[in-house]
Amino acid sequence: MKQHPLCTDCERELDVTNLPIPTGLKQEWSAVETRRQFLGRSGKVLGWAALASLFGEAALRGSAFAADTKSPVTSPGRNNLGLPHFAPKAKRAIYLFMSGGPPQIDLLDYKPNLASQYNKDIPDSVRGNQQLTGMTAGQSRFPIAPSHWGFKQYGRTGTWVSDLLPYTAKMVDDLTIIKSTNTDAINHEPAIMFMNTGNMNPGKPCLGSWLAYGLGSMNDNLPTFIVLQTKTNPKENNQPVSSRLWSSGFLSSEYAGVGLRSGGDPVLYLADPDGIDREVRRRMLDAVEEINRQTQAEVGDPETNARIAQYEMAFRMQASVPELTDLSKEPQSTWDLYGPDAKQPGSFAYNCLLARRMAERGVRFTQIYKRGWDVHGDVVGVLPTLCQETDRACYALVTDLKRRGLLDDTLVVWAGEFGRTVYSQGGLSADNYGRDHHPRCFTTWMVGGGVRPGITYGETDDYSYNVVKDPVHARNFNATILACLGIDHNRLTYDFQGLDQRLTGPQPAYVIKGLLA
Amino acid sequence: MISAERVTGAARTRVMRSPWTWVVGASVLLAALPFLLHLDGIAHGDWLQFLGRFHPTLLHLPIGLIVLVPILEIAGARRPALREAADFVLRAALVLALPTFALGYMLAYGAGDTGTTVTRHMWGAVALCIGLMLCILLRPAWVGRQQAFAYPALLSASLLALLWTGHQGGSITHGGDYLTHYMPGPVRVLFPFSGPKGGSSGSFFALHIHPVLDAKCVACHGSGSAKAGLRLDSYDDLMRGGKDGAVIVPGKPQASLLLARVTLQPGDPHFMPAEGRTPLTSDEISWIRAWVRAGATATSPNIPGVSIAGDQAEPPPKPVGDYSGLVPEIQQMQRGLGAKLVPLSAKASDGLILRTVDMSSSFGDAQLAQFEKFAPYIVEAELARTAVTDASFDTLKRFTHLRALHLEGTSITGSNLAKLSGMTQLTYLNLSGTKVTSQSVAPLRKMSNLRHLYLFNTPAEPVENTARSTP
């Protein structure tokens, strides 16, 4: 027997509809609210009534735009939170997530002094009391592994970039490179959770959901928050990436990220089956919506509203997604820029190209996951592949946004969940090494609306082990991203479990002013 | 009173003369001290400096007491007991002022301080001490109503000397423009002489190097006090260096003494700024280094590779008017047309964005015309990939508050672009993917505020732009 959705009392299972009682009584029952609904609602009503009388007519009218209370369901882009808090520099963001933890020492955090310390043990004073992972805790020594690749200075800024990133090197004068990013977690799942949701435990909304909730949609025909996964390369060490990373947590599920598939149809079952035209589909959806509205009126579960919104979004996406993913009209200059990889659906380059198209079409937040950066061993063998897959595409995306005039109001973020150790995991040989997880410092970059171009922020010690100047904790990293989008991280909150929840968590977080333009 | 009259003349002369002798002697000694122990700009011994540094600790005590004296004298008109206390306070002030002066002199002489501000501060203190001694001598006559004006005049003069001396001292510690630096505009108008000096304004030196030196160094290396013979309050002085030679070697940050001294470990005896003053921030050091590397000129407007927040700061946008009365109408427009007017931020005066992205193909000139009445409140128009044509410029030219205009991917040819020339606030114009030509965009060059013009994928696209976009 199915319980009433709101009944948490296990002993008294009730389903009035099955009882042998007159139909009129059943209807009467369904019209009666549950005690919980009644108390919950009456409390709120009294509160709002009090507030309204305090503020007078202004509260009802709203300062800028009041909530459109009549149709909350069909307008996901509603703006009743009064956001952005201040004039934003960026309207949208693209987050290139390098899952696994890119080795900063081999990419952007140049440490010229390491070469002379090859195979020497990292000093205990540097390592301090740093927790080790299970992978290297058993090692008897921690031999320093200098980067296998050379570094050169690029651009007017003279930024040192590894030979592995020839394309990134071309845009260093535009980038805001953060060498001092640091996090709390040392293993993938908690660390990637922490970067995305501000909490190591699953269940909190991620950055994209907070943005969707706070800023709303710019284009009602496309999801506000889209996630693109890059096809995995079996040669790489791919850590799992799961949908709880783009979950909306305790926020309504209409703010969750919508994943587009990396192969075949970007959205499954989006096309109407044979014999069903758009008119029939519309009528069907109208009928389903009517039933859902009845259920909502009966049960009062807000998730029903989310479901109605999702059906409507899916209907609109039937038209908008094929147009979004149709690359046939892209000019030759696009392919020259992104390279041949971009023609392979599911490649990182393809996803970057899609991200640019989404930016043009008003998708608020696009997150691209690229897995495989977890280089515990064979750095020399795997890292060039990873860089080859991503380097040109990152450059192409930034350049493409820039030349099309989109970089002025788009923030692009490149980050993983942590960095990697300077000492070798496993055997260190003259031509190969491995690197373990390292949360104390890692290198990230941002570019575009709101951030200061052409700077390197923060410094690490000679071993790229500890931050010695201007640390940027993951919390502050997220607070800074929100600031670029016009949001005060302390004021974008959602009351849940008695706490004004926010992306940066209950601990104090700060916007890193030095990163802002 | 009568018994006092009976004091013999000889005894009276003896009593009166001896304090006068003391005061005159002490005054001469004070005034001669700067000539006996000349402030020669050379440091003299640790003991003097050690003791001298108690000068700032002690000096506020006599100041408080001196200021108390006139208060007691005035209040004493009502309550005579207070006036009796004034004499004691005056003497106590002198007892404290003399050692304060001595410590101050030790500080300046020991540390080798020179400069006009130090000299003024010293002479001010000499005058103040002499003034105090004379006040003590003349006060009994004033209390006895024999001399009505000498004591009040002298006390007032001493107070002025105190004010002036204190200000000079403050300038030594905090810098000459300490009081006026944050003077708000309206107040500044009243004091046209004060405020930051211009120099070759707009140059990197004037904008970023000079303010750093002014805030962090000039207190000891400026017009007031030029320690080690080094002054940093102007470009010429900076390049001249001090008694250890040049502190800036153009093109060679490693050889520049100034950079060497500010980048030492903070505990180092040669670390600058000395005496626990606020060190330079890493940003400030990196600006100086970049500026030196680039040749350390007074005039070059920017340094390659250095980007400082606020450098290219755009002027704050003009607030738009109050549109709250139009809100119902705006909402109705949205329901009818689908195009949205969204507030830029929670601050209504930031204006509105005209957003058409989800109905772009059906948004044309006629629809745009319907938004004309909201034009004064619209600061950004997103018309990318809409059906607007060249005819829309007749409407658009009335959107005079626009700061950003997106027309990318539309069918405009640019023949009417000149009509935008009235948009004085327009900073961003995107014409990518349109048919505009280099002739048709030529009128835009006259728009001085237009800083971001995008012509990607148009016949007007600059050649080097294409070359750059393909690696």
C-alpha cells in the first residue's frame, strides 16, 4: 500500500481512496489539507501578512520587478530574488573542469630549482604534517621529481608556461593565473564535491545550480545550466564523475544541471517518435500538465511544479537543442581555430565549441568535465595526451569568445579539484614518474568578464608544496566567481534545515579582490 | 596684601630676579642647542636613538596638560579653585615638555634626521618651551591683576606654537599631506593649494609609482625629512638618489638599491620602510620592478605586461531615471512580445537590459519600436541574430543611454551606422557576422567612448585580426 507522500508516520498507513467509503467522503478527504501542510502554510501566511503590513504597498509591488506569481512554473527565468546584487561584469560562465587533478608543476607552476634536486627527498620542513593518501603513505621516501618538460616565457607578461601547453602559452596575457588555489580534501570525491558545491559531502547544490537559482535563465528555450561530459580516453586514469556534482541539492530540481550526452543524440528521446507531430505532443503535454496541477493542488509537493517546468523545458528543447548542436553552419574559421578534434562529438574541443554556441544563445552556466588528469604514474606517457586533448581547445574557446565579443561578459574558469605532489609516487626514473594528490596548492586560471587579465596571483614555495603568498581557498575561489556574476556570496542563501545555506558554506569566505578587474 | 607691601625692597628684588635669570638662561641654552649640536644628517649612536624613540611616547602628556591650562583659566572664572590648579598644571607641563624636547632632539640627532619639517618642528618646540617658562613667570602678575594682557597673550601664543609644532611632528611621521589626503572634493575647493601634486599626470610613474613612494617613503625621504640625503617626493629627486648613490638604475631592477632595500626580510636592519612603518605590498613592489625594468621614465603611460585594477577603469555609468511607474507596462510588454526587459542589477538605477535571445528570429524593427518609450532606461540591447535591419537605426538612435549594443548576426549593412554617433555612452558595439564594411564603420571612429568594437567575420574585419585568430 502506498503511503501518502507527506505522511511520515509508518504505523498508520492510510490510503483513503481504497477504503470502502462513499465517493463524496473521499473527495472531501482529498480537499482537506494535512496537518503538516496546514501548519506550514499558516505560519508562512501569517509571516508574510505581517511583513506586508510592515512594508506597505512597496513590498507588494517590488522594487525592481516583483515575482510573477501567476505563472511561476512556465517562467524559469523569473527574477524574484532581486539578483544580481550589483552590476555584474559577466552574464554567464563556462567552467572547464579538469577532473582528476592536473599536475601544476608540469603545466604552469614553474619551479626551475627542482632540476638540481632530482631524486633528493623533499625536506620534512616543507612537507610538514601534511596528510598522505593511501597511495603514497607506504612509501619510504619522497623523491623530488622535476618536471620532464621545459618551460619558456610567453607574452608581454613573461609568464612561464610548460612546453606541453603551446596554445595556452599564446593567451597568457589574457589569463588570470592563480597559483595558490588550495582546498581541504585530498581524495577525488570529497575534493571534486568541495570545488563544485562548497561541501565535501554530497547533497548541497553546485555552483551552476546556485547561479540558475539566483540569476535565472536568459533563454527560456534552453536550460539555464548545461553539463557537457568529455568522452573518456581509456589510456587515461579516469575518475568517475557523477550527476551529484551538478545536482541542485536542496534547491528545486529545475535548477539542476542538464547533461548533454557526449555521443549520439545529445538528449535522449528528445525527438518525437514517428507519427507524433508537434501539435499532438503539445496537446499531450497540456493534458499531463493539467493532471500535474491537480496533483499539486491536492498534495502540495513543490517537486510537482519542478516536473511541470521540466516537461515544458523539454518541449522547447525539441526545437532549440537541434539548432544548438547543428554545427553545419559554422564557418571554416571555426574549424581552423578548434582543430580537427572539434568534429568528433564528445571530444573536449567539440564541447568547447558547443560551450561557445551556448554562450551565444544565453545559457547561463556551462560546465565541461574532462576526466583523466589523475596521473599517479606514467606522467611522461599520459600528460602529453591530456594536454593535446585540451590545450588547443581551451585556447580556441577563449579566442573564439574574444573575437566574437563574448569574452567581455563571459567568465571562463579552468580548474581541477586539487593539484599533484612534487615528489614521485612509485618509482622515480630518469624519464618517468608519478604524482600523487596534493590539496595544499594547485594552479587554476580564469579569463573574461570580471577578472584582471594578464596577472599571476599567489605564489607557492620552491617545491610547489605550500602556498607562500596570497592563498586562494576553494571557498574564496567560488566567492570570487559569484562576484564576477554580480552576486554577493553572503547574500545568495537558501533556508534549509534551519540554516541559511550558501555556496561557500557557513565558514567565512572572501572575494579575492586582487583577481578582479 | 598689606603684609606683602611691607616686604623690603631688597628682598623683593632678590625673589623676582632669580627666576628671571633662570628663565633667560634656559631660553638661551635652548635656542643655542641647535647651533651647538647641529643636526647634520649623520646618525649618532644607538643610545641617543634608543632614548629618542620614547619621544612619541612622552609627547602627548605635555600637550594634554598645556591644553588644559586655558580651560582651567576660563573655567576658573566661575570656580576659583580651578584657577588655583592652573598654576600647578602649567608647571607640570613645563616639567614634562623639557624632557620631551630633549628626547625629540636625541631622536633627530641620533637618527640623523634633517629637512625643513624637522627643523620647523624643533624650533616650534624651542618656542613652546620658552613660552611656557614665560607664562609661569607672568601668571602671578595676571592673577594679581597687575598685568592684564601679557599672560593671556603669551598663553595664546604658546598654544599656537603647540599646534604648529604638533602638526610638523605629525607630518614627519605620517607625511606632509596626511591631513588633506582624503579631503573630500567640496572641502578641497576651499583649500585650492592642498591635494596631490600633478606631475606628468597620466604616466605610469604619476599614477602608480609616485603614490606608493608618497604613502610609504616620503615621511622619511621627503621635503620634511630627507634621511640619508635621499628624497623620493619627486621624479628628479628619486633618480638623483642619496648619499649612497643612485637608488634606481633604469632597466636594471637587480641593481636598483631601492628595490633591494624594500625586498629584504622584514627583520633585516636595512629593510625599508624602517621603524615598523607599513611595508610595500607585493603588488607595489612588482609595479616598481616592472617600471624600472621598462626604463624608469617619468612619462611613459603604461608598462608592458602590467595591468593594474582600476587602470583602465571606465567611468561609473550614469544612473538611469526612476522607471518604477512603468513596471506594470514592462511586464505586459513581456507577456505580449516575449522580449524581456530585465534589470541589470538589484539597483534600479543601473538600468534595464533588452533581452531578445529566446525569440530572436521574430524580433524585428517593429518590435524594437515598441520599446522606444523605455529607451531612457535601457542600458544594454541584446539584438544579436534578430530580424532588425538598417531601418532600426532610426529607432536605436533614440536609445541614448545604451552602453552596450549587440547586433551580431543581423542583416544590417552598416549604411546607417553614423546615426549611432549621438550615443555618447556607448562603449561596446558588436557587429560580428554582419555585412558592415570598413567604409560603413568609419563614422564610429569618432565615438570616443566606444572602446570595444567587434567586427569578426565581416568585410570590415581588420586583416591582422583574422591572422591572429587562426593559430
